[in-house]
Amino acid sequence: MQVLDLRGLCDAADYFIVASGTSDAHVRGLADGVVEAMHRAGQTPHHVEGVTAGRWVLLDFVDIVVHLFHPETRAFYQLERLWQDAPSLLSES
């Protein structure tokens, strides 16, 4: 998982969280867990995409956008490289 600080670089969101699941079902389960945790924190997603397919799920909480990928899809889009100027607040090992 990687948390990218986009403040000052992008007007669309303050943070991108980029993570991978090991399969389509795992990606969908991660998405469900994020939505549930954010709901408990009083936040609901403004927009959700890709849950049915499970290859790339986007959860838009306005200031925070969560991208959950199947590993091959994450490698193809390389969002971390696209936003390489953004400071990483948390990076997977």
C-alpha cells in the first residue's frame, strides 16, 4: 500500500491510497472493508467504480481517493510513477 500526498499537486484530491489485492475477490473484499471502515468514521463515498469486476476499484471520498488493484492492473497503470512528484506518507515494503 502507498499513501500519496497530492496537496499542492492536484485539485481533485488531497491523498491517493494505492493498494493491491491478490485476486478479484480480494480486491472486492478490500473495497467493502474500506467502505465499512469509512462509514464507521462518518464518511460515505462520493463515487465508486469497478467493484463488480474487481480488477480496479476506485473509492472517491472527495479528499481521499482509494485505488484498489489486481496486481497486474496496478503494474499496468503505474499510478505511483504517474504521481512520482507526490510525497509518499506510507509505502509498502
